Amino acid sequence: MLYSGQWVVAGLDVGGTTINATLLDSAGRFLVTEMAESPSLVREGPDKAIEALARSLEDVLELANIPRQAVRAVGLDTPGPVTADGVISSKGATNFANAGWRGFDVRTALEGRLGIPVVFNNDANAAALHAHYAHFGPELARRRSSVSVIVGTGLGGGVVESGEIIRGAAGMAGELGHIWLPLDGLLAPGQPMPICNCGMPGDAESIASLTGIEKNLLPYWLTQYPGHELARQPASAAARLVRAYGEVGDQLALSIFEQQAMAIGRLLTIAANFTDPHVYLLGGGVVEAAPAFRDWFLDRVRAHTVLREEQERASSISLVPDLDMAGARGSAIAAHAAVESLATVASRAGFMA
């Protein structure tokens, strides 16, 4: 049971099939250390999904034995594209295919259902915020900056400055996957221009993502290695197997991951020239691989990242921790910061009065 006057915030990370929930207390301690998952029901439309979110909050409070009245705010994240205020794109968002989601204000809907403030981030930004705080710790995080690159089905990430996510006017800042990359020397002779799902040729996601492997990289490299075992697999299954082949030193797989490392290195090089962060954080399937392969890949990323001498002394490239929990924890951190900010404003107003 909480001590008198103590409060908590919740973090709710919503995906295509599940919600992951967590709690963060007023002292900045996470009260849930394991995955607290429940069905998201997003494929059944907004009404059922909002109820599922409300239930997930009740479930995680029961798990931690925290009373409902102790909750000051809820942090929420969903996949994009979505505005900074939590309005789903008019064309829908990743995994939110039900037509009812188009243009739906998910933040306001959940806030109305719960009757408490809801703080919104997209899922990549929430993960980046958690990565930043996990790397630096709560105190130092507020004085440091980071760029997070998270390689999954797509390529997500975020930019954090002085402990706060940079959202931009439309909420689309930090869309690192859709930054166009210079491809000279990255593509092999005769290799077709990679195309992203968003339609852009040669952006970071078209190369450094699972989708990039399936649609762009693997089809080309299979032509360079006739008779390779992966050619006998369906494209989506083969793409998911490439990492396992890389872990045992398969040359086709290593060629693919060398290109991905080069793409990420060039992306970080671009980031260095417009944010100059204290740390570049890398996460996703590749860095969750066997240690020897993970270290090789991280070394290749470093080799392809061009920093000035002063930047090399002031920054580092590191790994994103606790990625499965990152969205929920980052959402909780954002809610915690919002509660503290309001308390500071109220305190100053009282002092001035």
C-alpha cells in the first residue's frame, strides 16, 4: 500500500495485438518489473480498444496493489503516423487498419474514459525516451541529449534534448526512418534502388529494417548467391531467418547486414550534424542477437559513422536496454514529467500570489 500523499503514473504501450502496461511512482521507481500484457483489440475498432486500455490500467493497478485514486496521469503511445496530440492519421496508422481509426483522437477519447490526464507520444518516441533515461539515469538525463535508432519491421526512433522528446509542429520530428540517405558506395553494382513502404526511394527504412530486407536487400543478394537455402523459403520467412544466418557467418547475410550497418552509420552521421547528441542509442532485432554477431554489427555501425574529433570525444554509440518494456516505460516517464511540471507551475503561482 502507498504511503499517504504518494502518487503514481501509468504507461500504456499499444500495439496491433497487445497492450503493455507499467507504473512509475512519484519517486521515479517502476513498480512493475515484468511484462504486463493484455489484448489491445485495436482491430475491432476504437470503442473496444479504449475499453481494453481502461481494463489494462485496472489490471496493472491490481497487480501492483495500487489504489485507483493514486493515479495522477497516464502516458499513452501508439504506432504512427499520428499527430503530437494523439490524432491518428486520416489514412490510418500501422496495425490500426479498422476504418474507425482514421482521424480518431485516441488521447482525448482515453482521457474522457478515465477522467484523468493522458499524455501522448508515438511508440518510437516513447521507446527513445525510455532509452535515454535508462542510459543516463533520471538526474543526468535532464541535462543530456540522445538520438535513438530502433530497427524492427520498420525503422523508428526519436530525438531527446535535455530529457524531453523533440516532437515538432505536426508531431513528426524524429522520423529517422524516412530520412533520405546518400547511397554512393552503399549499393552494390547493379543493385536496384531500395524503395520504402512510404514510397520514398533510398531512405533509411528502405535498407535498415526487416521490411527492407524482405523487399529490397534479400531479393538482390539471392541473385548473387545462386542456390542459397533462403531462396527456398517464402520471402517473409526468409527475411526473418537472415539474422540467424548472419550469426553463423553466412556471407549472404553478412552482406545484407553490412549494408544495414552502413545505412545506420550514415543516418547517425547526418544526425551528428543537426543534433550533435551526447549518445547514439541503437536497438532492435540485430542488437538482440548473439553477442559476437551483435558486437560485429555495432562495430560496423561505428566504422560507418563519421564524427568530428570533438564529437568523438564528447559522444558514444550504445545499445537500447529493455526494448520490450521501452514503450510503456517511456510513456510513464512522459506522464511523470507532465505531473511534475504542473506541480512546479502551481507552486510558482502560489508563491507569486
